[in-house]
Amino acid sequence: MKFIRETLAMFPNRVRAIVRDERGINLVLSDQDNVPVSSPLYVRILMETMLITGDVQRQEIQIAGQKLTVLSDAQGGIILMGNDFAWSSREPSFAKSDLKIEAKNLGSVVM
């Protein structure tokens, strides 16, 4: 959490995502300071972890070798949509995916 807070403070309104994968930790930054302030999302798929900031109502990401759309709702639920599957944090057992997924809205805990 400290790393996330410090990274967001170091690059205000520029952090789109923090990705941890087999290559290490990578920052996805906006060219301008135009990333809206919102509650960050934590998404873990297989061995990759991503913290998504900015417009977290709908954002496209590339993770675990797949292009995904990340959607969040006002109650903190998260939906991941891929070409061949859908996953919901509210009903993960009903998702049609063989990927191991964990996702949550971090709210204001990180900020």
C-alpha cells in the first residue's frame, strides 16, 4: 500500500496502471496529467497483478495474454470481459473462465 500511495503521489493524475508480471513492476502513465481521480482497482489474474487507476468505470487492459475490458459499478463490483469469457467479483463461481481471478475496489484506503 505504501508503494502505491507513493507512486500516485510521485505522478499525480498520470498513473493509469501499475502492472506486476514476469518482467517485474511496470508503470502505465498518461502523457499528460489528465487521469481522473477515482478509487483504484486491484486485479490479479494468474500470476499477474494490476492496479488500475483513473477512469475505472470502464478501461481496456492487456493481462495474462488477453485483452480485457474492466468495468466497475457504484457498489464496488468489478466485471472483466474478454473475447471468450466474462467474470464478476459479485458472482465469481458463475463466471465462464478457467483463469484464476481476484479483483476488488480499493476505495479510499490507498489514496
